[in-house]
Amino acid sequence: MRWRKDKCLRWFYPITMMAVPQLDPQSRVSETLRAYPQTAKVFISLRTDCVGCIIARFCTLQDVASDYNLDPDELLSELREAIQSPVP
């Protein structure tokens, strides 16, 4: 717990304790974009409509690969590579 400036007690969780979703074929597109914003470049470069799509919260990475005729392993490897790169 941590005291705020207005003397209210609130729970404080360091960012290292927050759960970061693992990347697998069943990961949701919206969760991936939220956790790793740098992956948006991958979706755009592959000419998908995932960034800004209204149903991105329902689609999995497997769905994206099958809908856009992409190799699922290649999609995951490109996303993982983007995650390793620093955020500008």
C-alpha cells in the first residue's frame, strides 16, 4: 500500500507485478496491441485491417493468419521480433 498526496491509502502494484499476456496463436489482437503497441507496425506492414478494427477484441492471432492467408508461425515470429525492439 502507498499513501497518496491527499493522504488517502491506496494499493500500489509495481509494473513488474502486472501480468503481461504471452504471445501465442490464441492471443487476442486487442490484447496484443494493448500490451505491445509496437506490434501495430507489423499488422500494418502485413496489410491487415487489425489496427482500429472494431472486432479486434474478438479475433485471435490464428484468426488473423487464416483470414489474411498468412503463415501463423511467421506472424508470431514477426510480432515477437517487434516486441523485442525498443518502443520509440
